[in-house]
Amino acid sequence: MLVMEELRSVPVEGAMSAGQIERELARLRVNEDGIVGARASVLNLIVVTSEERAPRVTQTICELSGRYPSRVILVISDPDEEEANLEVGLSAFCRARGGGGRQVCAEQIMVHVEGPPADHLESLADPLLIPDLPVFLWYPNGELPHSPECGGMAAVADRLILDSGATPNCEAFLRSAANLLEDCVLAVGDLQWTALSPWRSLVADLFASPERAGALAKIRHAEVVHGSGGECQALLITGWLSNALGWRLESAKRMERGCLFRFASSSGEATVELAPNASAASLHRVRLVSENLAFQIQVSRHNEHTDARSTVMRGDKRISERTVHLGSSDVGVLLGEELKLLGRDETYESSLERVVKMLDLL
Amino acid sequence: MVDTQLPADVLRDETRLPKVPEPNAMVIFGASGDLTARKLVPALYDLAAGRRLPMEFAVVGVSRLRMSHDEFREKLRGTLRKYHPTAISDNVWESFSRNIFYLPGDFREAGTYWDLKSFLKRLDRERGTEGNRAFYLASSPSFVSTIVERLGEAGMNEGENGGWARLVVEKPFGWDLKSARDLNADIQRYFKERQIYRIDHYLGKETVQNIMALRFANSIFEPIWNRHYVDHVQITVAEDIGIGARGAFYEEAGAVRDIVQNHLMQVLCLTAMEPPVALEAESVREEKVKVLKAIRRFSEEEVGKFAARGQYARGWVWGEEVPGYREEEGVPPDSTTETYAALELFVDNWRWAGVPFYVRTGKRLPKRATEIAIQFKPTPHTLFAGAENRGLESNVLVVRIQPEEGVSMRIGAKVPGAGFRVRSVSMDLLYGTAFLEEVPEAYQRLLLDLMLGDPTLFIRADETEGAWEILDPVLRAWAESEGVSLYPAGSWGPEQAEKLLKRDGWEWRRP
């Protein structure tokens, strides 16, 4: 179906009240024929970012608005400026489906805040939220909420979404994310965890056959190969796997390249090796080896990273193999997936908690 | 160390990871046909690519044509390229097609089924399909009873070694009440009702499922969803297209068999049914059957009063002159087959007593539209009577199923300014636009439900028979009467259909 898209924006000068902003937004939805376009909103999305990253974030949000029409409040926060300053920009992203389809608009309110007000973002975001809809708070590009703003924003948001993939220090980031779970008292998600869903699903599929289900309790070794930006994913999938299989963490050590974790399971010892390689892919391969090499089970990226290949080996013999789509790792797609969830993701939280314990032993 | 066994789903024990069916083999009878090429294989490919199929999965095509496995795969690859809306991945196809097989055979011969049985056992051993089988009857309806009988005789009505066997039957579910009963009896001789999945792809559409979401996830509607507040209900399934190349089929079917008996009756059931105890197969089907039982039967003599039929004549649709039905390929020039049907039905139960349900369907109407319109009663006392308020009408809640899924509500609102003029305003909610996500094809959803063993969106035997019981007198009366009213293509149907509502003081909505 043909979809017509149009970005409308209005230049705003000076301070505006929340009421004025609402009126201007309604005006933006007015079509050429004078009819006000419908507003379809399924959620509020507050994005906190910096000035230089704002254009890229806006692009992601525009792409996303087709699937999750929202009221987006884009907060460009600069608390280090001494002087308080507040600027507002409004835009509407309108889409009409072909064949006389009615136009529906999603809205974006950009708030550029400098100085002391940047420590009280909730006072700006709260009056602009559409009532009765869930509120997601997204810190893109590896950013994390600072302590004062986190407390305030937690009061208005239902869910906090982070992205550990864009951080230069994965370990520190994951520790901070785990702290946020306690400090902010709100549900937390991580786009890198979202990106692991296809991997986790494929690994689970490999044990769906009754023939191999028994091997789950007898996994002795796992190898997680990741690219330079995939350390957090590798740690999180290790945390998930070891938790799900009921392994107890015994020790951890850094190797010349990567690290090695030792666990105790109900049937013996298991090790997980995190092995960085030169691959551009965040996660490149997950390989599980059961006792006495009865099964070697592997999920790996294939075909320039768009597909995944699952392979099952019994001894030296390949007994099963298939190729499927791995899904997109585009930030907009991952964010869209994360916006489907309301409430806590307990599997993520327990995996993250396990990761912190693993890091503590390193 | 204690050697313990972990549950097989220990890695999938959460909501974020979707359910994946158990290993199984899907056998498609009529594998060289149109349905397999256009719908089944594209849906299975998408499920495979999207990681929704088990690793141990196989497709076995059965049909009379002689073909090797590779020839069958090549044929499917060609049709997939033709019918799949987006580009297909060579790698995914290579992987998926390695598990596609073909067995040539005559559906009537027992040998075909013994060969199939032995082949499926081989797949269990070599491909790990675990004795689970889904038999999809995509063949001509005339073969259904024969295939079921032969499957039963070969012992394939049960899975191997404790596995499951399920049977998928496509509509039409018979041609009248007797044939539907005969067909159900033929199938149930070998398969238990819980193994039978009667598929009406309409129920696989997200939009149809949304009727239940609207009714049962929103408490504001339920208190007014009854005879105290509803004056009448109009359900429309309108198509702007003609019958195309389906002349021979349509001559046998007509609008009642093609649309009313299945799609329209299902939509009516979802609209009128009581809230099910749970969103699971038996609870939902039980409530639908109660509606069908409550629908007032009319005799052949009453058909003229409660039903109207028509056939499209030459006319104009969307700026194009189109031929009449009798000019279509495969249609005799004196055909009396209805391309339009309208009925006034009554659901005689506590909730709906006295509320007419007007249902209609037709081809070559001005536009494609499917909707349910709940027309509410007027306010008990009109404060705003008078010429100034002529534009004020009673409330209508419209659930649009296609093309633009959504809900609209007609309410009265004051016109700004001096005085107290009140006019009707349409408030639109396009929930189809609120979620612009790619909606999976109906067949994807239904095939997945089949493999997961969830029959909620499939039709039970008593649903098909209940619908036929209501419609049988109509078909008999129309078969015996001469002549059918013509309506110009591009109009909203024959005059008789208008009269159905006019005598009650209403008219059909313009969707």
C-alpha cells in the first residue's frame, strides 16, 4: 500500500507554555483542505540526548513513527552550562495511506535545555505527556541518566531504555545499568539485549528436538565470539545462558584476548569463553559443546550478517543445519521491539545481575 | 555430581521469545495447485525465514503429476518468486527447500498412502520429525472424503510413536446442510474433532480478530452491546471486483456459499456472541455456536420477506466500464446465480431479542469495504428537536475491518456560535494506522496455530452445520424461483435489498 509521508515543522521563538505547545501541535496537523489530521498515539517517548547526536536520533524517531506513532519529547540536555536556557521546536510527521487514506500525524517536541533546569528534566517532560499512554524514556548512544535526573524522570516514565552497544566501556556501563535497576526503581531495557532475542531463540530451537533436549544438562563448554562492539551482547548472552541452565558461577579470568568464566552445573563443570575477533558483527558465533562432544551446537552469522546458520554436529557428523533471517540490528528496529514491552523484563534483569557478578570476579 | 534432566523449554521460558511448534511434517494434498503456490508455500517460507518453524520440519507435497523432489522444489521456487511480495533470500530458500519433498500419487489409490506412510517414517528417522503430521487438504473439495478415508485406512489418522496427526480442511465445508453433515461424518469417522482444523482464512486476519479485542478489552462497549441500546446491526462485506476467471466455480457457489455461509456468519457470531470464558478454542467456539443456534430459522416461504438477491449487470466501477456477470468467462448467458445477497436475521436470545441483523455481500459494488455498524437507538427524549437540528442522528459505532481498520463513532455535538444547533460528527479512530506494523498474512498465522495445536481460529463442525441450517431454506427457495434481480455494476445492489430495511424505517449505510 502506498504511504505518503510528510514532515511538518514550525519555527518557535522564545518561551512557550505547555498549552501553547499543544495549540501549535494541533495547528501542525491541519491539512491543506483545512481538516485536522487525526493523531494516532500509542505511547509517549522521551529521548534524552546531546546536541550533536540529536539529528541522528531524530532520523531514527522519524523512521519509527510509522510503526509506533507517538508523542516524542526530544530533550537535548546540557546541565554543564552555567546559564539557564530553554528552547522549543515542534514538528509533526504525517503519513497518509494510499487510496484516499486519512492522514495520521505523530508529533515531536524538541526541548533544548541548558544549565540548572537540565537537572530537572521531569519538570519539562511531565506537562507535555499525552495522558493515559505509557511513557518510555530512551537514552540513546550509550548514554546513561545522571543521578539527579534519574530520580525525577523515574517518576514520570514507565520504562527506561538504554543502549549498551554504543558505549566505549561495556563493563562500566553494565554495572551502571544494574545500579539503575535499584536506584531508579523502574523497568530497564537495553537495545543490545533486544538484539539478542533472535540468537537466544535460535539457541533454544537447537534443543527443541527430544533427541538433544537431554544434552542441555550436559553442556560443558560454550564459546561466544564477538566483534569489537559486541562485548556487552557476549556478556549478556553468557549471563542468560548460565542463569537459564542453573549454573553456579565459580571463577573468572581475563585471557590474552577475551575472558573465561567457570561455572558449576548439577552434572559437572562448564566453561564459557568470550572471544573477541576482528569481525564487524557485534555477535558472530555462539557454540555449545556437550559432554564427550556428543553434540556441538552452533549459531553463527552468515551471508554478510543478515542471516544466521544453525548447525548441529554429533561427533564429526553434521546432522542438521538451517539458515534463517537474523533480523535487523538497526537501532530503530531494536527500539521498536523494545517499545512493545511494558513492565519489567525479569529475564534481562537476572541476566544483567549475573553479568555483574561475573565482572566482579574478573 | 547428580545427572539431572533440564526441561526442554528452559531456554524459552519467557514472553520475549515466541513459541515454536514441535518438530513435524506437513503433508499437502494438491501440492501442484494454486493454493499451495500462492498461499501455503509463501507463508511457510516466511515462517521459516522468521525463525518460527522448528529446526526439524518437512513439507511433503502429494499430487498426481509426476515430478522429482528437485523438480517440485524448482517449481515452488519459481512460484514463490512470483507470488511473494518481497525478495526471497537464496540462502534461506536453499535451507528451507532441503526439507521439501514430493510424492506423486493418485488420491484414490491406497498405494499412495502406504508410500506416504513409509516416507513419513523415513523423515522421522532422518529429519527428526518425531511422528507429528499435519495433513493439509489443498486439493479439490471432491477429494476430501476420499483422502480422509485412505489416510484412516493407512493408519495415518494418528501420529507415529505418540506423535500427533492433524487434518486441515479448506472451505467450502459442503454445499448445503446435508452435504456438510455428510462431509463432517466422513471426516469424523477417522479423525476426532480436536484433530480437525477447518480453515477460513478470514479468521486469520488481524482485523477480524480485532472484533474480539474491541468488544472484550474495552469495558465501555459491553454495557450497551444489547437490545436495550442497539436498534439494529448492519454487516457489510462489499467487493468492487467481479468474479474474474472464477466463472465456473462461482456458478456453482454464488454469494451465499462463497461469503455468507462462512465469512459473514463468522463476523456476525463474533459481533453477537457472549464473552467467552477464556480466549481458547472451545470457549470461543461454544459461544459462536450459541449465536448460530439462536438465529431464527425462516421457512422457504419466508425467504422473500427476509432475503434479497441480485446479480451484477454491466456498469461502471471506479471510472471503468465493466461487463455484467452473464458476460463473464464461464458463465452461461441465462445464469441466475446471485452475486449479491442480503438477509435480515434475528438472534433470538436474551441479549439481542428484537434487534435485526442486516447482512449483505456483493460483487461489483462501488468499493471494497467490510464493516460492522452498530446503530444505537435515539435518545429517549429529544431536547434538540426542530429544523435547526435536522442533521442530528442517533449514534452509530462502526467497526471497519477493511480497507482502513478502525472504529468510528457518530455523536452529536454543538455547532459553535449562538443558539443550540447540534449536528452529527464522526469521530474516527484508525487503529490500523496506530499500529502500522507489517501484519502477517492470514495463512502464516493459521499455519502456525495449526502446528502449535491451537484451533481457536478454526471452525468446528457444529459451526458449519449451524450456518447451513440457517441458509439452506434460502438456497432452496432461490434454486426454485426464476429470475434474479439485476443491479448495475458500481451500484449498492438491487432494489429488493433496499426494501428489506425500508420497511423497518432504515436504509443501508454507505460504507
